[in-house]
Amino acid sequence: MALAPKNQRKRFGKGELLQEAPLQPVSDISSCLNKLKKSWERNGSLAGIWENWSELAGSQLSKNCQPISLRRGILTIGASHPQWRQALQYNRSQLLATIKAAGHEIRELKIQQHHPGHKKEKGESEKNIWDKHPSRVDIHGMATCNICKRPSPAGEIALWDKCSFCRRKELFE
């Protein structure tokens, strides 16, 4: 069984009482953030690699590849396109040496295809998309398909000159 530090023990008769640890001195938020930043860099964490990624990988690779995960010293890097994945493969040893030289404890690089989620443009919400959807009969009204002569949403007819069923049939034939 471990003993508490002396500043947390107080003698009481034949035994000891455990007291709360003394409070640490207050520090401002900038010094806390600086300590956190230094621990990222020192421990070789993914956050530290993310922060310096453009310097570590270079301008071209950093725009098209990104670190995804770091587990047990293996850094997984995702490439947005097969050509960038191939470029990472060719530069693997140089990139690993650069990352190690920066002080990160990385043993190996794992490279994989990665498609980051596309950011929605401002104003492009699901509601806005649904409001303009061509299949909305309540907004666009009804019309007759030019091919099958069945009633169809007018938005589909305006977009493809046919209903969605005829459009699908055309695409998969």
C-alpha cells in the first residue's frame, strides 16, 4: 500500500489522518495553454503533429494529406487522392525522418486513402436543399412524363425531361 505525501498526513494519536492536498498556485490561461502545447510537442501526440503538419510534410503534401490517428507509435496518414497516396509512399522514409527530427516519437507510418467530409457552403442547409428538390410536388406541382406518360413531379420533368423512374431506367440500361 502506498503512503500519502507528508503534506497530506497529520498525526492523530497513534495513527494518521489523511488531509486534502494543498491547492496549486493559480496561473493565467496563457501559461496553461503553453504548458499544454509543450506537452503535445514533447509526447509526440497527434495534436502536436497536426499543429506543425505543413512544416513537417511540406506545402504540397499538407494540402492533400492529413494525419488521422496515432496509436502505439504508428502514425496513420490519409491521402485525398490515389496520386497523393503514391506520393506519400515515395516520400515515406523522408517524412518519417522529418517527423522524428521534430521530436515526435513515431516508429512507423501507415498510409491510407481518406476522403474528408466536404464542408457545406454558407446557406446550404438540408432545409434549403429540400426546399429546392425537384421531387417536391407541393412546390413544383405535377406534370406528365414525356416517355411513360404517367403523372410525375414537374420539377423532375423540368430537370431531365422525364420522370425519375424513366431517368433511372435510362441510366442503368
